[in-house]
Amino acid sequence: MAEPESSTAAAGAGGSRLRNAFGGVLCAFTLLLIGVLAFSIRLFSVIKYESVIHEFDPYFNYRVTQFLSKNGIYEFWNWFDDRTWYPLGRVIGGTVYPGLTLTAGTIWWFVNSLNIPLSVETVCVFTAPIFSANASWATYLLTKEAKGTGAGLMAAAILAMVPSYISRSVAGSYDNEAVAIFALIFTFYLYVKTLNTGSLFYATLNALSYFYMVCSWGGYTFIINLIPMHVLLCIVTGRYSSRLYIAYAPLVILGTLLAALVPVVGFNAVMTSEHFASFLVFIILHVVALVYYIKGLLTPRLFKVAMTLVISVGLAVCFAVVAILVALVASSPTKGWSGRSLSLLDPTYASKYIPIIASVSEHQPPTWPSYFMDINVLAFLVPAGIISCFLPLSDASSFVVLYLVTAVYFSGVMVRLMLVLAPAACILSGIALSEAFNVLTRSIKCQLAKLFDDSPAASGDSSAESSSASTASANSAKNENRSEKNETAPKEKPSKKNRKKEKEVTESVPAKHKKEKKLLVLPMEASVMGILLLIVLGGFYVVHCVWAAAEAYSAPSIVLTSRSREGLHVFDDFREAYAWLSHNTDVDDKVASWWDYGYQTTAMANRTVIVDNNTWNNTHIATVGTAMSSPEKAAWEIFNSLDVKYVLVVFGGLVGYPSDDINKFLWMVRIGGGVFPHIKEPDYLRDGNYRVDAQATPTMLNCLMYKLCYYRFVETDGKGFDRVRGYEIGKKHFKLTHFEEVFTTHHWMVRIYKLKPQKNRVRGKLKKLKSGSKTSSTIAAGRKKNPWQ
Amino acid sequence: MAPPPPPLLVAALLLFLVPFASASASAERADLVVTRADRRVDLTSHIVRVLTSLKVENIGPEAVSQVLLAFPNAQAKNLAAIRAFGTEGKVKGPSTVLPIEVVQPSGVPPELTFFSASLSKALEKGKTLHLDVLTVFTHSLQPFPEEITQAESQLVVYQDSAHYLSPYPVKVQTFSIRLPGGRVESYTKYPNTKLADSELKYGPFEDLPPFSYSPMVVHFENNNPFAVAKEVIREIEISHWGNVQITEHYNIAHGGAKLKGEFSRIDYQSRPYIRGVSSFRHLIARLPPRAHSIYYRDEIGNISTSHLWSDSKKTQLEVEPRFPLFGGWQTTFTIGYGLPLQDFVFNSDGKRSLNITFGSPMEEILIEKLIVKVVLPEGSMDIDVSVPFPTKQWQEVKYSHLDIAGRPVVVLEKPDVIPEHNLYFQVYYRFNNISLLREPMMLIIGFFLIFMACIVYMRTDMSISKNSPSYLAKVQWDEVQSIIQKILAIFEQCLAVHDKLEASLHDLSRSGDVQSCKATRKAADAQFKELAKELKPLLTSLQSSHQSYQIWLKVENLVAKERELQEKLMARHSTVVDSFEKKLRGQDVENRIATQQQKVAALRQEVESLLEYISEM
């Protein structure tokens, strides 16, 4: 019994060093593999479809990146884009979060300076997978800070393939979130790291990382609210330390200054309510720091006296400041909160007041199945992770728990923010799984040790336990801890040791409880079964993730496929239409469509659009909505006044493509009606439903959208059966008087119409119109309806 | 005649009303007579091919080495290719290709362009020569009307002279035009004109003087694809790793009558051959055999409508643009494919040569501007190009795939390229195979340097200041740490010795081997002394350190506790051994050491907790 113990002690110096090195290499190798996994699981879209930019927003980012790589950074900041929001235009440099674009632009520049001929498109397509590998490494670091290496690796592996994150970062999904999630996790990591080490170096890095996050995504407000919350939590629970001060104060000062450098944020960094919490906590932190400092200087009795004095004065000042703040906030119309942020706090806000926000499907609250779809088994593991975070509650683990709780709330408000929940869920599940494996493998080791050591007398029990506990090195954290003890350090250089020391600080957490854990030994059968079950659970998760990556989230949405008996059928209608527009219309022609297709039209067809997916001008969108829901003549007038030459509609009725313009029509009516009251939603509704069949209202059957979608549709099958709605259309034979069909794609999914030029006035006709007072009055009414005259 | 005479025709008429008799007969002209001229014009596609078979006889006294061919300027401007094949004698023997150049003989009207075919052997007096001249014209079919609707078919006008325009007198001549079939709207009627099936025949005409010209026009239906490429950039990149990569960028338009009014998909889909007859929806490319990795895309992504057949002779690729091309519509796309190196690059006495076709592999396409770029591997020298027809040439440098010096690029530019230009051309260059290893070596060295840098970084002290107080404090603290590590290691050993002692007692209780037990104690004693000796310098150095004042107390405490524990253990050990020697009953032994046992246990507990505490600091 004593033999192994002494031998390990003797061989300890050399052996554990080797083991340590081996562990380090193994860990690095595992991380590399996790990175490869994170990258390659996102390539399904490239393999199944092609290397192409996906969906809507990525096309805008792609276009901006193209501009950046062609014209350079200064031109980019000053870019006024006149090809969108005609006739208003858009200042791109000042209204875009530049992080993603600059990142991809830098990668492109770097690669091209090495003479590796990658196109901007290729770089853009693969930016998201590259950054998800980075994000999984950042998760490793963050979890390691909280719970040690084992949990870190587990969490990184889970994050590498969590469906929620995959949905936003498959190859080609070139959107802000792709880099923002990495920035978010990395900022949190640096915060926790600073909190654990109290190093100003990390605090500075933290501010820079926060700057990158501000550059990348509007979600940075989550960071600047969550970290103050955590600081406040620490203060309230009596965990104030100088480390907390160093972690927070530089972040607020440097972070705010840096954030104000980003044009799209600018003075918002100090003027909007989203940022006020951080300043308030900043003040509180200083007060607390002062109190602690004074406490150190004074004797307890004097301190009490001073305390009463300060509190009475301080309260008065506080009230004054709060009163001023409230007054300031109350004076601004939205109470200082932007619409999207308000809809976060009050989930019903958007649908009540801002139809344009409510019209976006990703701003809807999620359903329960979507939780299961997006984070799968993690939903069950998270509570266990929370418990294990509480077992030794450190600053870092309390931060992780707080992150999870807030993220759960926000994900419940908007589907889109499920993405913020995913890393938190991964971290906590990683912790849970790692702890569970830890307990189970340790008890197996103990039981095995007992099994083999049955022959020695029972008196060896205590020593057996201690020896087995020390040899049971399943827990790599403990393992490292032990090896550090035996480290023959003086040969090492101080810089390296410095790093070691930091490691030790974090790993002291599990070490403290070594003793307690010794007692937690489960029976052999239970632990084996437990491990098996956990592996099966992990297996299910992996299967689900791969399925989600391959089937659910890899479709680029600009090219659709359907499987039939003859094989794969490709619907490439969108690009067909955009290619047609780009090659066969004049460069300066204006194309009107619903705002969903704005970014794609500017990026793929290079034509000026009236509205696009950057929904900053509600009136303009409402104008297009009004035109679409007006009769042909009125619509022609609106479009003509906007210099529109072509109108593009998306129609799925022939092939059964459900997200077409008829299904989006209710938002056109609603948004249009919100600004131009002559568009009344009830006019389009029959029994509370939008219908285009025989029961449809006459207003509906006469509006432009209906006509442009169903023009000559009846001739395809003789009945006009709409495959999306599942019924025959209401008005089958009609002619267009002010528009002419110029292009319809192969599957009719995109139809492009041209505005007919104004007819030469015929004298006699004009007289007739003038003579009839009734007709002239209708013209006047029509005029009035046109918001541009 | 249904169509009004186009302006070109009027000009031509005016031109040829001027009698050419005034033109002084130059020596070459006077002595030759064309005894028979047969012209066949092929109008089935949008590229007009005219094959003229001439029988030329020398009636003059001197031998003639040149034959002149005349074209009106309006035609000559559209001339894309001209080739002449000559056979001497009456029987049709092997024909030779004759070199052709533009000449400007004196005393001819400026409205004509002359080409001269140089004979390989001068034509003796009285001898006859068979001359076949193939001329290819582009842009010679004018759509009329210029704009049509989707349902209409495309009508075009072709103008030429019913008589063969020659500087020599022509004895007998015929003229036939092959039409694509379908409707013929109108044609110029001369006495012996015949339209049969899709063939329009003029002639035979006899004994016409030089420069006879009688304009004719035919207005007919031609719905064949008028595929006109505004510009094609064809890049041929040679990699000596075994691949010739060809990338072709097309900018294609329908060069026929423009579409007027709506394009209705329903009409096009329900009756594609009636509604949309003038459009074309696909192009066929004949690629060389063993072409691989073929792709077809445009700037917004892959185009999924293409088909590929391949056999040992050829690879046939049918590409369908994203949308059917109607008159005036255009589109761009790129096709690319790889070819095996050994099929196209040959090595002969140190010089390598690329032998590949010049034009595009597309069938019946007219390329208004073709740019061929041959990208040679980095490090190629002595570049030499041989092209069978005149082109504009220059050199560029292209950087790709980790190049340092860049790859030499030979650029050839030629306007109005037609399938007849699909001839082989050669690029000769020198290339050393060692250069192949340049980029892999660069990568290897690069990664090696990265790893070296990592190693160096890990092994060097990067701190900026060596004597700042914080740095010194850190160094001291590190020292303290290392000392403590050592101390802890010693204590671990001590504890191990304790365990050994315990174990020996257990053995004693079982075996009763007093001697071995004593020996163990002795050994333990020696070990304890040794460890104490080791511990001493460490403790003094720890005490002297400034950083250790907190730990020192604990360590001191630990040392004291451990010493006590040692003593107690030894005492207990000796008591047990003594009592064994005295053969006391187990019960008594238990009683005697009970108090000691408790103390030992308590001390051990304390020592362990102290150890843990210190190790955690």
C-alpha cells in the first residue's frame, strides 16, 4: 500500500512534469480539434449548396466589404450610398457597425498581401466559421477561468456545435453576429480574467475587446449592462476587492471613450439610457472603494461616526443626481430608450407600437420547441451547471450564472437573442458535464482501488483513500495542481512562472474542496451507468447538432432546393431575376420592391432601390407599402413620383414558396396604414383574414400587389390555383394598364414589371374628363392619396 | 422588294455606277482571266461564310505570282477571316495554303479593299490555277425590322453582289446562297434567279468585265442564335504540378433584333418554339478530352443549369445562362476547367512549349474582343509566342499563390474572333523544375520560423525593466514560491516515512518480526535526519526573504508540528516494539499507546491541513 505512494513521491518531480507537459499538449491538441470541428460543421452549406453569401443582411455586409476592399478605409468612412433609399440615400460609414466589415477586409487584405488569390466573397463566406472556432476557444478560456480546464474543454466542444450559434454562423452567413459572439465571449473572458488576477494589463485588453464588440454589434449594450450588474452583485454580497475595481473602472472609462469612437454609436455612449447603468455602478463602486479605504485608515469607532456623516451627505447628493437624471431621461420622447431595447424590456412594446419591428420574424418571442431545437439537451444540463457553480461560489462562477439568467430572459423576448443564450448554456452545460464526469470517474477509481486493495487490512482504508484520491487524476485541474506542487521551479523563467501562478489562483477553487470530494464516492455500478448515460446524452446532442447544421440551418435561402422522385430540383429564381436586372436594365434605373429584397437588389443586381433591410425610415417603407396596397393607378403615381422604373415582386404561388409577398402583404398594409391613414387594414380583411380567393375583398383584389403577383397566373393551369394559400385565386382574368411584365423567372418566383410611360394626352379625352365633375373629383382624391405630391 | 433599300446599298450602287474603265490597268490585273467563279454563301448562322472557287488563267506573256481579290470596303470592314488555297493544273491535286496580305494597287478606286494571294510558284503563261477562297464575315446580317416582339421571328437582310467582284474579267460564274430554311420575305430578282428549298441561286452569268457589280438583297428569317460575345477573357494558367487551368469570362449578348414590349413567361413556357423563337437559351462548348473540374458560374454564384457529356474524343458542355437571351439582352458568366498538363505542354531540348487552341470552345459564337492570357509558372524565361494570325501582344505579371517575383503573363488580343480562328498557337518558354519546390519550401520555412519564434518566446524573459520594484518583488516572490515548493516536497517525503513506520507496525502485529521493524525505525530515523538537513538551508533562505513574512509563520508552525509528530511517532513506535519484545498482550499495548495514538492522529491532521494551506497560498 505504501509502495506506490512513495514511488510517486520519488518519481514525482520528473513524472509529473512530463505529465503536465503531456496534459498541456493534449489540451492544445483538443482545442485545435475543437476549432476544426467548429469550422467544419459549418461547411455543410458550402458542400450541399455552394460558396455563396446567404439571406438578406449578409448581402449588405458583403457589398460594404467589397466597397472597403476596393476603395480603402477612408473612403469607407465617408461613403454616402446613393443606390439605396432613393432619393434619400444612406450614409453607410456612419450608420453601420463596422466590426465585421473591417475584420473581413483585414483578412482579405492580409491574404492578398501574401499573394493568395482569394476573392472578397470567399473571405466573407468563411469569416463566420473562422470566428466560431475563435468563439469556441474563447469559451474554453472563459470556462477555464470559472471552473478549470476540464469544464473549459467540455464547454468549448459544446459551443463548437450548438445549433443556435450554427444557425447564425454557417459558411456564407456573413452577419454581425458571426464575429460578435466571439467578441462577447472574449470580453467576458477578459473581464473574469481581470477579476481573478487584478491585472491592469487584462483590464486594458478587456476595454479593447469591448471596443471590438461595440464595433461589431448593437448587442454590446448587453455587455455594458451585464458587467455592472455583476459588479453590483459582488458589492452587495460583500465580495468587493481591489481586483473588482480594476476589472470594472478601466472598462467603463476606456470602454466608453472607445465606444464613442465608433461613428454609429458616437455620443450615444454617454447619452442613452442603455449606458446609464454602467455609470451608476461606476459611482457606487467608487463610493464603496472609498468606504473600504477609510475603513482601513480609521479605528472601528471613528469609522462608525464617519459612516453616519458620509451617508447623510451622500444620500442627499445621490438624490440630487438621481433627480437630474430622471428629469433628463423623462425629457426625451422615448424615455431615452431605443425601440428595440424597449421591446426587450417590455415584450409587447414592439407589436403594439412599431409594426416594422414586429414584422421581422426573428423579433418574435420564441416557442418552446425552438428552445429544444436550438440548445437541445443543454436545456436540461444547465440547472446542474448552475448548482455546480454554486458549490464553491467564486466571482467567476457567479458571473456565469448571472450571464445565464439574463440571457434566458432576453431569449424569451426575441428569438434572435437565443444566440446570446447559447454560449451561457454551453458554458454551464460544460461545467455540469465536466463535474459529473469528474465525480463518476473518481468514484470508479476509488472503487477499483478498493477492489484491488481488498487483501490489505481495513486499517489501510484511510491511507488507501488518500492515495487513490491523489492518483485518481481524472480531474485534470487537480492533476495540474498536484504537479505544480512537485514542480522544481527555479530552472523556470519568471515570466512563465507568472502564468503558472495565475493558473494556480483559479485552480485553488477545486483544490479547496478536495477533501470533501474524497467522501463523495458512488457505487461502481451507478457510476458506470451514469457515465454511459452521459455519453449517450452527448451522442444525442452531437447527432442533433449535425442534423441541424446539415438540414435545418445550411440553406442559403437565395437558392432553394426540393427533392423529388427525379432527384434534386434547384430553384435559383432570385439570382435569375437579379442577374437579369443587372445586365438588362440601365445602371441608374430604380427598382421598387418590398424592403426585404433591398439589400439583395443593391448587392446582386447593382440597382438603386427605394427601401432596404436597414429599416431606418418608416415613412419611406410605408410609402412603398402604400403603393403596393393601392390600386394600379395610384400605385403608378406613387412609383412614378419616386422615379421608379421597375417593380419587383416575389410570388410563390406557382411552386409553393411560402415566404412570398402575398404572405408579407399584411405588413405592407399595416406599415403603410400606420403612416397614410387612407390605407385601412379592415378593407383587406375578410373575417379577420387576408384572403385572395373568391371571398377576398374588392380592395384586396384590386391592389397592385395582387395584380402583379397573379397577372396571367390563371393561364398556367386554367384555374389559378395558388399552391401556397391552397385555393383558387379570386380574380382570374385582368389586364394591367400602367405596368407591363418585363421579366418573370423560370418558376415565377420573381416577377419584374416596368412602369409604362405616361400616355400622350388626347385632347378630346382631356375635355371629357374635365366636363365630368365626378371624375375630376376622383382624380383629386387620387392625388391626395399620393404622399409625394 | 419589300424592304426599303438600306443606306449601305444605295452607297454601293452609287459607287459602282462609276465605270471602272477609267482605272488604268495595272500589270497584274491585265494578264489574268477568271474562267470560272463559283460562289457559295452560307447564311445559316449569324456568321457569313463565303466560299469562292476560282479558276484563274494566265493569258499574259509574263508569269504572275499574285492574284488579287477585291471587296467593297463595307464588306471588308466586317471581314473576320480570309483564307486561300491554291491548286495548279487541271486535276485537283493537293492544295496549298496561300499567304494573303492587304495591298493597295495603284489606280483602283478607294472604295475597294484589295487582298493579294501570293502563289507559291509563279503562274506561267497559259497555265490555270484553282483557287479556293474562304471569307468569313461578321455583322453582315442586319436584323430588319430592328425590334420585334417575343412572338415574332427574326428577319434579317443580307446584301451582296450577284456578280463576282473581281479586278479580272470573269467568263462564267454562279452564285448560290444557302438560307437557314423558313420564310424568305424577298430577294432581288435577276433574269436567271432561282429559289429552291432553302437555296437561292443566281447565274450562271457569262463574260463580265472587271469590277462588275450588281447589288442583291435577300430578306429572310433566321432564328439561329445570334450569340455575340462583347468580350471574352480566356486565361490559361500552367502549373507544372500537372494541370493547365483554363478560365473563360464571357460577356454575351443576343446580337439579333431587339425585343420590343413585354417578355411573358407564360407565353414562353407554354409554346417556347413559337413565343420566343428568336431567343436562345443555351450554348454548347466543345472542350478538349479529359477536361476535369469544370465549373460554370457568374459573379453572384454558381449557375446550376448546365449539362456535361464526355467521351474519349471530346467533352461537351452545354451551358444555359440564367435566363433565355432575347434580342438585345445580355449576360455574363465564367466557365473554367482543368486539363492534363501532358496533353498540352511538351518538352523538347530544354524548351517547353504550350500548344493549345486560341479561340473559345463555344460553337458558332462571335467574339468581338478576345483577350487570351497565358500565365506561365513563376520563374519561366525566354518566352516566345507563335500565333497563326496577327494579334496584339504584350506581357504582364500576375501574382498569385505566394508568388514573390510573379508569374509572367503573355497577353494576346484579337478583335472579331470566330470559330475559324480556333487554331493552335504555341508559347515557348524555359522552366526549371526546381522552381516547383520554391513555394512548398517557403511554407515549410515559414512554419518552421513560427515554431522557432514560439520556442524563443517561451524561453526568453520578455519583461521590460529588470530593476523596477514590482519586478524585483515578483522575482523574490517567485523564489519564495520555489522554496516553498521544495519545503512542501520534503514534508511530503516526511509524511511518506511516517506512513512507512505505520506500515511496519502493521507488519509487526501480523508477523511479529521485531528485527525488521527496528530496522525500519532506524532507516526512518536516518531519513528524518537527512530531510532535516535538507530542510535547514531552505528554512534560513526563506526566513531571509522579505516576501515570506506571512508564510514564514505558517512554515515555522509546520516545522514545529512536524517535529512533534515525528517524536510522537518514534515514541509510539518504540513503545509498541518494546511491548512486543516484552510479549505483552495486545490489549495492554492498545492501552499504552491509546493516548499517543490520539495525539499522533491529531497532529497528523494539523500537519496535513497546514500543508494544504501553504500549498494554496
